[in-house]
Amino acid sequence: MPTKNTRNWLYTGNATRYGVADLGYFMGYKICEAYYEKAEDKTEAINTIIKTNRYKKLLRMSGYMDDLKK
């Protein structure tokens, strides 16, 4: 997230030195899933996910990183 270099996270197909392709898509899904599950208003959650450009705030509000620490 802190750089614009997506080479190792997106659009890699099978060409990755880490053995896992397109990991960024999976991580984005898990963050959005966590945000959606925590939201009381599911319709508003979908709107926020689709329209946001404040990705760090969405990550923080999703609680996904907190859930990993448990």
C-alpha cells in the first residue's frame, strides 16, 4: 500500500518469485469482508467499500489487522 509498485501483488498471473500470484486481490477481499461483517448497515458498507479512496482508514476500520493479532 505505501508504494505504487504493484509488481509483486497484482497482475502477476503465474510469474511471481514468491510462488503465490495476485496476493493483493486476496488481501483486499479479506479486508473488505472484515469491514462488511463488522458493519451494522450492510448497504452503507458496500457503498463505502466501492467509493472509498481512503484505504488506510478502511483497513483500520475493518479491524482486519487486529483480528490477525489474536
